[in-house]
Amino acid sequence: MTDSATQHSRNFSLPSLALSSGSVEALKWIALMLMTGDHLNRFLFDGTVPFLFELGRLALPIFVFVLACNLARPGQLERGSYPRTMQRLALFGALASVPFIALGDLQHAGWWPLNILFSLLVLTTILYLLERNDRLAAAVLFMVGGSLIEYSWLGLSLGVAVWIYCKRPSVPAAAVTLLACAGLWLSNGNFWALAAVPLILGATRLNLQLPRLRWFFYAYYPLHLGLIWLVRDLVGGMG
């Protein structure tokens, strides 16, 4: 390759999505607050605060990005990060199922679809199988698991594409990431999920210093749903 061709290749190289530990924590806090506002709007305010619903569409892409980016880091398979993450997601997803099903609404009646922690669990398991080069099992789980969880196959596609891009930036991975994010319109009814993209890209430029809370974000999900359930029952009982 000539010097000019080499320089041309460098000019068009895609950016990596490296994040400092503090920036990852900041993104998780942002997603947590947006998710909480969305759930308060849905379950307590009967969806009467549109901006909370719209901002809440950013939560899923952020959580998926953080999970996929963390698992794409070198050595995660050897350190046993995948099984540990799957165990935590399964535990707290099961705990969250009680208030999640009890709260319910027209779009989330009964046990189906499984809550977002199970969405992240299925995604983590697929990435684990891909890391172990078991593509057939990953494909089967993608098809079956996607039919059981919130955000279904679009959420899983987003996570797999982000994971692939974080490992080796490429145009196809970037394109699938954006298409899957835009495709969440099918679940959301709007394109607000795409607003997570500049937020995430901006976080890669920062080196924030925030402490890591290892178990907090797992435990928060069932706890906040339980509290919302309690408040709604108290308000309904007084009404």
C-alpha cells in the first residue's frame, strides 16, 4: 500500500467507543433517571406527561450500549464476566417480575413480555455464545428469546451490533447499530431512541470520575417497580 493510500485509510478510520469507568457510571445514572421518569409517567400519571415518555426512550439504548461495550472489552470471557452478569440479571429480573406483572398495562399484560432485565440477560447469553464461537446456538437463542422479551429482536440486534463495533469498529456494525436504534420506532412510536447516539458519543470524549456501584443498578430495578406498585395501590385505595 502506498503512503497516500495509507493516509487515506487513516482519514476514514472509524472512531472507537472506549469509555472511562466514570463515564460508564454517568451513562447508567442518566438511563436510570430517564427510565424512572418513564415508569412514573406510565404507571402513576397514566401517560399524561409526554416528555417523560419521549425521554424514557433513551434508556434502553443506553443500557444496551453500556452492557455490550463492557462485555466487548478484552479478557471478559477469561475473567468470567459473562456468567456473573447472567446470574445477576436472572436474579433481579426474577425479583422484578412480581411488581412488573402486577403493574401491567394494555401493552404489558400477564407475564409476557418478560421485563427488561431478561432482555439484557438474553443479550448477554447471546454475546457469550458468540464469544465462544457457538453461532448456531446464538442464532437459535436470538430467534426464540426475542419473542419473549421487551424490545424483542430490535433490542437484541442493537446490542449485538454495538458489541461487534466495540470489538472492531466497522461500517456494517455502525450501520446496523443505527438502523436497530431507529427501528425501535416500532416499539416506541417515535425516533427518540436515536437521541441516545450523540449522548453516548459525547460520553466517549469525557473522563468523568464517578464511583462504581456494582450491585445498585441491578437492585434498583425491582425496588423502584415495587415502590411504584405500592404507591399506586395506596393512591387507588384512598381514591
